[in-house]
Amino acid sequence: DPVSMPLDVLLGKPPKMLRDVHHVTLHRAELDTRHIDVRDAAQRVLRLPSVASKKFLITIGDRSVTGLVARDQMVGPWQVPVADVGVTVAGYDTYAGEAMAMGERSPIAVLSAAASARMAVGEALTNIAAAPISALGDVKLSANWMAAAGFPGEDAGLFDAVKALGMELCPALGIAIPVGKDSMSMKTVWSQDGKNNVMTAPLSVVISAFAPVSDVRKTRTPQLRTDCGATDLILVDLGKGQNRLGGSALAQVYGATGQHAPDVDDPPALKAFFAVIQELHQRGLLLAYHDRSDGGLFACVCEMAFAGHTGVTVALDDIGDDAVAALFNEELGALLQVRHDDTDEVMQWLHDEGLGKHSFVLGTLTADDQITFTRARREIFADSRVNLHRAWAETSWRMQALRDHPACAQQEYDALLDVHDPGLSAQLTFDPSENIAAPYIATGARPRIAVLREQGVNGHVEMAAAFDRAGFTAVDVHMSDILRGAVSLRDFTGLVACGGFSYGDVLGAGTGWARSILFNARARDEFQAFFQRANSFGLGVCNGCQMLSSLRELIPGTEHWPHFARNASDQFEARVALVEVQASPSIFFQGMVGARLPIAIAHGEGRAEFSAQHAMQHHLIVMRFVDHYGKTTEHYPANPNGSPQGITGFTNTDGRFTILMPHPERVFRTVQNSWHPEGWGADAPWLRMFRNARVYVG
């Protein structure tokens, strides 16, 4: 044993606490589905916050920082937030990594605390199964327990939930919960108008699952593939046809709870499911994968169709007599897309794991862009993908319109009306697999580049990795090193000012960084001498872009560089956008002119204020935002910051110094891209700009 210590040595001998608690039995009516109209239910469920799009939250969080994110929430060419699992790579030269997923079924706790806890673990496992994991035993769980201790029935419910996981389900699955936290004060008491008020939150447990991943490239998403010929959709129903509606989104939108909650009745079946999904991963038989959870099969199918921009038809004949319950129950399970030629093999694997009786071929893709559900060949529900996507996105849009600039929110919402939107794409004018720096790297010389940091900068490691891959020696240089004279820029061929949350990401942080140079005699002399050298070069990205643009008086040929202001959306923007490389003297973009590529965006002050006419006359523009049709755009969110004419990158007159708002250093490997075309090799096209710098140095 690495550690063998009696707990009383570590914790002392605290007094034992004794609680006298009692269960409170509440009688709930069963949800009557006979009078529920499917179309009405669909519109209500898609707008419920727990089911609806969370895009308004996701796009304000930096998801590309570190350059190690292989799978974020956004899926496919249309960047729909439906991913089941988050995946990171363990380094810049490996495909091994880590998967992270969550599970929570808090509404079920109103009916059964133990079932709620078991279903939270079940959901976490069906989510993380989208990533390739060697064995279920590799998964580790973290549990966040929340309860209103002392409130009638809650202590007993908490005991039931902890026992259900710690003593029963997790041992049966062979997994552990080595860490977690608890919040036992989920009750608020206050007085108003002489009356005492009490508000309690029902018992909740949120499960976070973590596991090592052997090859992050094998992770599957909910995006339905339309480029793989004929395909089938297979439902694996771990609820085994019970279709219980207690605590479901359907019950909630009709102001009910239901009576019978879904549960993990058969832990061995859950183990078998996890094992067979991993086998299908390894054999390359899965095209798309999505677990059934909030909103049931209906929401699962819709989200997969949204991500794939395709029509779908699903037959409900095999999954229960009640069409409403079949569509909206939230029993554990998953929907798989497989090639039609592989369907028999996949079904055989499911049969061999004892899941054959509960696995059904339900449907396939259609070209009519409709989402259709049938029973006995009779249409039960049908609507256009666009209508359903807008219903699903409406809650997010309304919140975004209240928080951000309403015109930008409206533009993004209206973009869903474009049925023919081609999504993200890539147009290359060079071969990204060609290592033009190879002859220079072969000499053994590795020119030194200063990777500049200031307080709070967090994009320096991926920037160093990109330059290292291109043949440089990247040196970590903090501004304090220069200010106190410990480091001199004379020792470097190039410098790069990195992005991130410098100075706590307050407004104008990059400008503040620049002033720490301009108002310090030693630093000003160092930078001015570096910029004046005929063979030096530099790059500024994000906050580093803002910083270098504020040093225009020191950098030759930058008179027409812009000032960067708050994004037009009034919000931090974290997205994937399309840009087109422009003709310019920039050393970084030689041979790349005309290329249209997706790139990571993460900034709050990227809107350029400048004289576009002068900048274009001097060919100082290196990059523009373009829409999904390849046209220069000021339309949100294709242009996420609102810069005029889509301009988002500049160089100086001799091309040695370049500033960019987007983050090419976070997507220089194909695996780092949230979406990329099939057929890209290990090196993504953005590595070319770093190799160009190495060729320039010689």
C-alpha cells in the first residue's frame, strides 16, 4: 500500500453524530399521456432549459485555451452544442488523452432519491461512452451531493442515495468514487411582512466521470453523417421497454412529476452496454452516437439531426404501445448511427452482450430535411428540421438577447432559417503536409523566439508548442524579466506576444500591457531596438495583438494599424470562425493566399477601428472573416467581433510583424480542431504560418 495510516491518526477522533431521520412518503399521480398532443409536447420540451440549447452560455467560455482540447461542446460544420463528452489530449505530440462527462437526474429525486443517484451515474457513463475507453474500470467518478439537511425527509433521502451508489451500484459496476464534495445547506429562510418563509432545494447528486483515452480521434459525436452512404439508426434501450416518465422533461412542461421514475434496474446490462460500445469504437463501426437523457428519444433524434443538417425518419413500432411515452421517456440508452452494411454485425455484437432483445433498428436519414416519427406506417409527428432547431434554440436566443447586443443575437437566431447553409469548410491553396521548414530544421539550428507573457496570460504554452514544432527554440520570457533587465531581446530572433486573460482580462488589458513598455525607459529601449533590427520578426495574438497594435510608435510601417475595441456583441466570443488569408507581405502567410480555413476565436475586444482604405492600399491586411459561402462578412456570428469588412489581421509594410485576433496556435494540429474535413493529416494547415517564419529566418 502506498499509504497505510489509521484514519484516527489523520482525522483525530471526532464525536460521532447520530441523526434520527424519517422518510416522507409523497403520493404522486401517474402522468396521463392520453390527452397529450405530440406536436404541443414537442414544442414545450424543446424549449425547456434543461433540454434546449445552452449556446448562450457556451460561447462566452474560452474552450480552446491550452491547445489541448480535442472535443468541446460544439459539434460539426454547423457548431451545434450537443456533445456528450469533453476530450483533451495529454500533450502536443500524442493522441492519448482524457475524457470527461457529467450526469445528473435531479428531478427524479422528488420521486426516489436512490433512483436519482443511480441514474446520475448511468447518465455519466452513457455520456462518456462516446469516447474510446479501454475498460469501465478505468472510469473514476466525482460526486457532488446537495441536500437540505434537517428538512423533513431529506436526510433519509440522502442516506438512501449514498447507500445506493456507495454500497450497491458502484461496487456492482466495478468503479469507484474517490472524490467529491457536499453542500448540506440547500435551504434558505427569511422573513417578509411578518411571515417566515422557507425555500429548499430537492436532493441532488451531480456525477462527473473521468477516464484515460487511448486515441482521442476515435471519439464519436451526435453529428449524423450524410457522407457515408446508406445508414441505419439503432436504439439500445437499457430501460427494457418500461418507458417510465417520472421526473421527465415531458412531465415538467405539463406541471407534473409522474409516479414511476426510470432507474438502473440491471447494472450488468449497463456494464455490457459500455463494453459493446467500446468494441464498436475499436472496430470503427460507429458513425455517430448520442445518449438518451433529457427530452428522451425525441430530443436525442432532433439534436443528432441538427448537428448533421439532415432529415430523419424513425419508426416507433418496436419500443412500446404508448407513442408519447416512447418518444419522451428518459430511460438510459443511446442512439447509434451505423452503415447499413454494418447493421447486422452491430446487432450481433449487441446480441452477444445480452442486449439483443432491447436493441432496435428504428430508422434512417432522409433527403427531405424533415424529422418524422411513425407507428404502423402512420405519421405520428413530422416537422421541418429548421422549425424544430429554432424551437430548440429559442430559449438560448432570448437569454442572449437580454444579455448581449440584441441585434447580434437576432442575426445568429435568424441564421438558422438558411436551409442550405453549407457550414464550415476548408479551401486550401497549399499542401499542409509539406514541411517547408524541414531543410532548415535538418541543419540542427533552432533560432530562439521569446514567448512573451504578462500577468494572467494563459495562451503561452500552445504558442511555444507551435513554434517548437516549426523548428524554433521557444523561451518563456515574462515582462518582469525585461523590466528588471534579467533578459534582453537582443538574444532573440523573434518574439510573440500571447493571448489570454492578461490583467484579469479587464477592458483594455492589451493596452495596459503596452503602456508598461512605453512608460518604462529600459523596456521601451529594448523593444524599440528589437523592432528596428532588420532581421527580427514578431507576432501578436489576441491580447498580444492588442498590445503590439498599441506599440505602433515603436514598430516601423504600422501607422495604419488599428485600435481594438469591444466586440459588437458586447460579449466575450469563443467560437470557430472561417477566415480567408489575404495577399500581403507578411512573412507568416507566404504561399497561403486565398486559403479559407476554420480557426479558433476567443476574445472580448477584437473589433478593429481603423482606416480600411489606407490599410488596403498598403496591403497590410492579412486575414478576413468570411461566411459559410466564402464571402467577406460583417454579419454575426460569422464575424464574431464586428470588424469592418471582416478584417481581423494586419502586418507592417515589410511583413516582419503581424497581429491577429484569431488563435492559429490553438489549432496547428488537426486533432485540436472542433471540426475539420476528413482527410487532413496530423498537421493542420495553420502550422504552415509557423513554418513560414522558420523559412524566413533561414
